[in-house]
Amino acid sequence: MALADCPECGHQISTLAAACPQCGYPVSGDAALPAAPSERRGPSRWTDPGFWVILIGLILVIVMSVLILQHFDDGAAPDTTVPATTTQAAVWVAEAS
């Protein structure tokens, strides 16, 4: 409970009182209180540099992931394979032993 001065007689009264007990002057709780300083707000999301660093980082990760996935798709296996002839297979077996 805070105290404030009565605007009529100058006595100190409670800020919760509806009227001054000395003179009976009607006082609302809001009028007796001095103006409170406005609450300072932080930077908005759009002006905060940390927000932009995270956003750009996420975009870069997504772009790099897409590029890497496309690169792996380029190295697909050939559609046809050529079977080794029996003479080529015999040479490979001979070289291996």
C-alpha cells in the first residue's frame, strides 16, 4: 500500500482509498498515483540482428541441402550394363590367381 498526497487538503492518504479521510475529497486510485514511467520494450523481431542471423542461416542450410541432394541424383547408375564375355572373365580369373 503506497501513500499519496490528497489533491484537496494535502494530507497523505492510501492510494487504495476511495476518498480522503480528512476532507472527504473523492480520489480514485489511479488519479492519486503519479504517472508511472512507460515500460521499455526490447527491440522488435524485425530489428533484432540475432533474428536475421538465424533466419539467413536456416535459408542457407535449406539451399545447401537441396544442392547436395541434386548433386547426388546426377551420379545415377547407367541404364544398361555390358556383360563380360567368357574370355574376359577367364583373363580376370587368371590375373587374380
